Amino acid sequence: MIKILWNFLVKNRDPIYKIFLIITCSLLSVYFFPSGGKFKYNFQKGRPWQYNTLYAPFDFAILKSEEELESEKQEILNQNSNYYRYNESTFEQIKLSYENNFSNFILLPASDVNYMDAYNYGLNLLEEIYSIGVLPLGQENKGNDIIFLVKGNTETSVNINDFFKIGDLKNWLNEKINDEFFYEFTDSFYSLFFEIIQPNIFFEKEFTEEILESSLSTISPYRGMIPENSIVISKGEIVMGENLQILLSLQKEFESQLWTEYSYYWIILGYSILAIITFLTLMLFIYNYRSELYLNNKKVTFIFLNVVAVISLTTLVVNFNTDYTYAIPICILPLILKTFFDPRLGLFAHVIAILALGFIVPNSFEFVFLQIIAGIVIIQSVTQLQNRANLFITVGQIVVIYIVGYIAFTLIKEGSISEVNLNVIGLFLINGLLTLFAQPLIYLYEKIFNLVSDVSLLELSDTNSPLLKELSNKAPGTFHHSLEVANLSETAASAIGANTLLARVGALYHDIGKINNPGFFSENQTSRYSPHKKLSPIESAKIIIDHVSDGVLMAKKNKLPNRVIDFIKTHHGTSRVYYFYKKAVDNKNLKFEENDFKYSGPKPFSKETAILMMADSVEAASKSLRDPDINQISDFVNSIIDKQVEEKQFSKCQITFADIETVKKVLIKKLINIYNLRIEYPK
């Protein structure tokens, strides 16, 4: 039984892994989803209520708006009084210091009858100062001038401006000392007091903050009640002002009541089903339209993990603070998938992720609309990521799209341009800056997942690379052929909107397998002697066919990316080595099978690999043309490519008949230029 189960698992490991991947990604996404149910009505500020008249399903309190709460908070802050403490022991210390320092400042002999009068006069001045209270130097009171003074166990309300300040000492003494005898000692008293006076009124910061927090905590988040069965909003009524606040209150209460112990598992089940549908749809798209990608578990995992990352990051931000939703660089997802795969996959994955997120983000229609438009823009704009200016320009475009779209929605909902929130525009700018991190992220992904981006392709296109250098030394004819095919492929790719850089690099490396036996290929033969004369057609065909498998081995040995190796594998598809096949057919004594003369494939599975097959066949066969005219070249190109279409060599790739016709025209035009042909004008 165990052996049968094991054999079943091994035999079906690929589909089992795909199912495991879908379930795992779904559970990861659901884990980060917000805790709570979903209000069953969708509404937006400034738009009519589209449902039937809504009655309150239960009693619920009306939540105060952010503006109301802020207003109440500000009122408490404005009315808040700071607390100060009166230190009763300070004056006793000052009296002692006064006694010790008096004789140093008041220059009267102790025997003088006026000595004690001056002493007592100064002491009375000090008593009056400390009865008022002395603030510390530089003490500033922020807020209300009316404060609470705590003296012992009593608390009194006083004006802070009534307290004594060191800076006011001299003026106060000048006003206070009106006795003619003591007036001459004013400066002496000032110097003495300045030396000994210490503050006795101190700000109680912690206690003040505690009282303030206590006052703020009394602010109720609610105002009023809506009784059960009363009308909440009528059909067609505009969702604005009080109606909006009541609906938001009902929504919050409804969602909190849903999240009970009983409904918890049902809600999680609902979230899980939605997540599974999301990832299953993505998997079906890959299976139906990217079959070669579907067979590569590493690449499928890479795609799914990126979708999970975007969903999880967004839900984490929504759980933390919904205000920051637009700062998330969601457009990194289509940008990365387009870079490593193709635009259609990038856009499809982006739309799938956005639709899933639309269920949990606030203002879901606005969010979905802006994100899908931004994704379309980034897919259409970024053509060559190796050109860093392209990324900056594209990011600038999506930021503009975000801002313009947001302003449009604000005008619809608020009816005024003054309601545009500059903080939200700032979030869009942050979004753009974070999107620029796509480039280092792409480099990291290249190393981890062995993928290839346009930047890596640009490096591989250098003809001085070791492998191409070896090809030019050992098989110069093949090297020249590869350069010609690369030029043809690049031009054709540009004409039908394919990846020009990928097509060029694939063409440069497609024939590296000929390095092992260069003399067996006509482009490298410098004389009329051919080594095939000593071989049977089957042996010759094997050497020719083996250049594909040899090329794949050499590419892997030199660590070329799989994206380039695909061109080596597919550039002959499942076609026949026709020259030697015909020789075998003509030899009546030779026994053979048709597969002895067929390439093992696979067939081209992308526009770029299909372009290479056409360009390679046309360029190689064009060497047999002798003084052709324009009509001959046109017929020649059409016959070769039509035969490939007839053999269904392009049945696995996303290329249309219109694309094939465009490629034909490009190849014809290029060959005409190569042969320097001119149209013959009638005499």
C-alpha cells in the first residue's frame, strides 16, 4: 500500500506540487487578512445609495467623525491648565543664606543702630517675594495662563503671570524701596537677592500630562443612537455628511458583530475560498497560455511568491493604518513579471492581485481603478529596463496617473478642489520612490532564481564574451551567420513588439553547439571538400542534429540562463534535416526511420524563439541564392516560412498570422538590402 502511494506521488509530483503551492499561498494570504467580516453594502462618499432603503438591523451608536473628535480634543487642550507645586522648605534655606551673606553686601558695621533695621527690611522683602512665589529662570508656560498651584494638600487656581521672575527683580526693588534711607541700598539688596534667591514654584510635568490624558480619555467616540428598524438611508439618497457617518458607524458595528466565535470559521472559510480562486485562476492562465512556464516549478513558485508578497504587504499596511495604502509600490509586481517573462503574464497577475485586495482595502473601487490603470501604464511604458532612464520616466508617469486619478475621485466625492489632501499626494510620491527599488530587487531575483533580465541580456550580447569568442575562433562562418541572424531577429522582433534584446542574444548563441564539429557545417568549409562524403546520410544527420544538444550542454557548462538556452533547444523545432533525408530516400538500399533525420524539439514557444527559427532558416538558405531579384527573394522567404507554418512549428507559441506576415516582410526587406537590389524601372 505504501509503495503504491509512493509511486502515485512520484508519478503525479508536478500536479501535486501545484496544488500544494496554491493552498500554501492561499493560506499565507488569508493569514494576513484583516480580522473581521465584510459589510454587505458598498458605498462611496458623494455617490447615491444604490440599494433599497436601508433599515437599522439593530441598535447602534453613531461614531463621531475625525473632525469632531479632533475638535473636542483641541478644546480640551485649549482649556487645559498646567500644574505647579509650591515648595515650602525653600524659604527657610533662603533665610539662612540671607543671614550668612547679608554683611558681605550691606556695608554697615554691626554696631550701627541702622544695621538691624536694614537686616529686617531686607528679610521682609524676601518674605514678600516668597509669599508670591518664584519661578525658575527661563520657565515658559505653554498653554493657558491660568494654572493650578498645589500647596501642601490644597490646590488653587492662579495666573502664572502673578509669580515673581528673577528678571523682574531690579524693577520690583526700585518700586518697592521707597524709604529714603534704604533707597541707597537698592543695588546692594539686588546683588544680595540675585545671589541667594532660588525658585520655589516648579512645573509638575508628569502630573499635568496625567491629568491631560485623563481628560482626553473622557472623550466619547460616539454621539447619539440609531434604534433598530429606523431608516438609515433611503434609496437614491446621496451619501454625504450625517448619512455617511451613520453608514460608517453601522458598517463598523456590523463587521465587529460578525467576528464572533461562531462566525469566525465561516469568515475564514470565505476568505480561503476567495484566495484559492485567485491563485487557481492564475495557475490556469499559466497552464493554458504559458505551457512551457507551467512545466517549470521554480518559475511558477517565483510568480506565486511575488503575488503573495504584494497581497501580504498590502494587508499588513491596511491592518496597521489604512491611510498608508497608496504608499505601497504594488506596480513592482507587473514590472518584475514583465522583465522576467512577458507583459501579458505581468498584467494578468497584477489584475488578479488587485481584485483580491479590492475586497479588503477601503474605497475598493477607487483603489482597483487606480492600480489597474497604473499597472497597464507600467506594462506599456517599460520596454528596455537596461536603460535606467526608462524606469524613472515610467515611475513618473504612474505617479502622475495616481495623482490625477485621485484628484478626479476627490472632485466627484467632495465637489471641491480644496478637499484634495496633500498627504495622499505625498503617499503617491513615496510609492514612486519605492517602485524604483525594482532594479536592485530584479538583480537579487536573478541570483536566487537563476532568471535573466534585460540588464543581464545586455551583458550577454557582448561579442567579446568567452563563448562567442571561442565560436568566432573555431567556427568563424557560424559566428558570422549568428551575427546576421541576430540582426535579422532584432529587427523582426521590433516590428511585432517582441523583446528585441532577448531575440538578439538568443540568435547570437543559438549555434554554439557547432564548436564541437565546425568542419561538418557548410558555412565553415573553406574548400569544396566535405567530410560528409565519408559518412552515411544517417551519420551525417546525427552530427548535424547533435549541434543542438551539444549547444545546450555547452550553454549549461558556461552558466547561460535558461531563457537563452531555450533558443538553442527550439531553433530547429521538430523539423527534418532535409538534405540528408532526401539522400537517404534516394538510396534504396539504406534502411532508416524518419526520426533519424528529425530534430527532437521542442517547438518554439514564444514570439522571440519563433522569430529566430524563421530568421535562421532564411539566412542559412539565402547563401544558396545566386544573383536573385526582388521577386525571387520574396518567393524564397515565403516558401521557407510557409513550410514551417505547414509543419505547425509555431503551434506552441503566442504568435499570430499577422505577426508572421510582418516578419516575412522584414526578412525580405533585409535580404534585399544585403543583396543591394533595386527595383527595375520600365524603359
